[in-house]
Amino acid sequence: MAKLETGDKFKITYYSNKDQKTITRNATWNEQCREWISKAGALLLTYYDTDAQGFRTAKGNYMISLKGGNE
């Protein structure tokens, strides 16, 4: 994954086990966001969902599309 920096805005797309479908969210990267490995060995990405105004965690494969400029 390309290194995201504080303030980066992006869209993240991944399969949500909770919703049982592929979802796309608008997100912002901040100092509390991180990419990490769970104790079970799963790849996780914690990001700030700007629409729901809260943190979410994507598990497994995900695709990130950076937004340009100050949108």
C-alpha cells in the first residue's frame, strides 16, 4: 500500500462481512488510522469514514483511490 499521510482523502472499496456486500466509503487518513495485522493474521485497515463520521476497519483485500486536491 502507498503510504497515506495525515489529511489524505480517499475512497476505500472492500467486501464487508457485516453487510454481506462490496461497499465503497469516503474516508480521511488521520493520526489514529493504521494498517495492521490481527492476532488471527488478517490484514486490517482502520480509517475515518467521513460520511458516517466515525472509524471503520476494512479486513482483507481493499482498494484505495486517492482524491486529488482540496475536495
